[in-house]
Amino acid sequence: PPLSEYQKFLFDKIIELRNSGLGYRRISYWLNENGYKTARGHEFKGTHVFSILKRERQREERINRPYELTYGEWTIQNV
């Protein structure tokens, strides 16, 4: 399923903080101090941050995976 607006915002913010050199735990502290909650309304922990990044990476891999079209054997029958 597609990301909600809030999930997309959180992902973008986490990427921004990660690129500035913060680790997962410090990102979770920053998000909690600034009043952000997880998509289900809980406080952030380092594992939440890691999971958000991991799921987005998996989603991108799934979307960008090349599709290989295969054909099975075909037969024609007279009815």
C-alpha cells in the first residue's frame, strides 16, 4: 500500500537527519523531543527508525525489480 502523507513526511525527515550524520537512536530522540509520534501514535525508538528505512528500501527494490515475462507451453485443441 502507498505511504500516507505523515509516513512520507517521517521518512523524508529521517533521511534528512540520517544524512546529517545522526544515528538511529539520536534520530528517535530528536523526533520525540520535537513532538513526533509513530504512525500508530507511540514514541519513537531506534528500532522504529531503522524499520522505517528498511521498509522503504524493500518497497523501492520491489517496485524497481525487473519483471521477467515467461511463457508456458501452448497447445491448440479442436473442439
